[in-house]
Amino acid sequence: MNSLFLAWQDSGPSRAWFPIGRLDADLVHKHFTFGYTHGAERAASVAGLRPLESFPDFHRTYESSELFPLFQNRVLESSRPDFGEYLNQLDLDPSEADPISILSVTGGTRQTDNLQVFPKIERQANGRFSCRFFLHGNRYVNASAQAAVPQINVGAELRIALELNNPATRLALQIQTQDYHMIGWAPRYLIGDLKTAIDHSPEAAIGKVVKINPAPAPLNQRVLIELSGRLPEGHSPMSSPDFQLIGQGWTA
């Protein structure tokens, strides 16, 4: 079973992001389920979120033998002639790539809506976890930092630093080169668990460059990063109420 969360951004002044739903995908048996999380209730209360057209009831469990169009439409069609290059940019093996693994890396963002997809982080038995994502916010860093990005080598280690006064999110996670160029940020959805990991064992939280995609790759898909860390005993990632399902018959 693979799980992805769906996030929604408030189009109002706050521009806040909320995890609002979870997709569970059993690719072997072709069974897909979607349910809203308590984050949707909070987003409805503070930012006016209404149920999505594809899933009109906050309290219903949706099931399908095919991936729901809302998610499938965020993946490049495999019939496209540039599909192989697309997978190469994501560092995915064509023989193993599927829509869920693709969405886990790309985030499924589209210019036509304010939705984003991200994977459910899994804690291993030894407390470690890892995830991959494209560097966020690199268009907002200064010119010298932007100039440093093309000089980064695949496999290079990266530093992770807590930022306590980010104007957009207050708490943020900076991604820095070994010589302290701040080149961008980790995704918002990782902030809570990564802060916990850093507080618990800062030496275990590390980043690594997996792939560098030069232009004409989109700016938001230039630097693919793998980040890993260790969580304290008893801490389950993405376990706050916002991530918990509210649909009938679901278990967290």
C-alpha cells in the first residue's frame, strides 16, 4: 500500500497550506481509496475550503479500481515522446515508475489549481526515514545562491538548518551547501517531523543531491534532493490531527 496526501492552499492573504485528504493505492490489486482528513475540516473553518468537485463529501470514503482523475491528470502521459526524459529528470527507472512514485517526487502541481500532492513518510524499525523532493523556493534566494546551484555535484551532501522567522511560514527548513550557500527550502509538509528529528539527533539529519536537471527543465524541477533523518522512539511521522482521516471505516 502506498499513500499520498493531498494539500490545499488558501488563496486568501494567509496563503497557508493544509493537508486535506489521503490517497491509498494498492497497485497490485488495482484498488484506490480517498478520504478527507481533519485538515480539511480546519481549512473549511479558518479558510473557507469547500469539498472538491471530484470528492463532494468530507465524510465519505471514495473507492475505485483506477487512479482517480484528479491524481492521474497530474502525471505526464506515458505515450508522450518526452516521457522517458521526464522519468530521467525524476531519477525514476522506467521499468518501476508508476503514477504514485511519480507524484511522490513531482508533487503534481498545476497552474490551474491550488492543490499539491506529497508522500506519506514512513518510519523504519530503527527510527530512520527518508524522502525525495525537488528543492523548493530556489527562485526566491539571492543571485549568488542561484549561481551556486549549477556548480553542485550529484552526490554532494547538503546541510539542513532551521529558520525561525520565515516571513511566509515562520518556521522553515533551509537547504544549504557545505559552504553555507542557502539554495532553497525543504517542503512545508516536512517541517514538523524534521524539526523533531533534528531536535532528537541533529547529526542524523542529512541531505544529498540526487539529480541536477539543467535548463530547459522547469525551475521547480532543477535540483532533486534525498533527505534522511532519525525520529525518536515512539514518534510516528505525519500523525497530527490534520493528517488523520475522518471518513467512515478508516483507521489512522
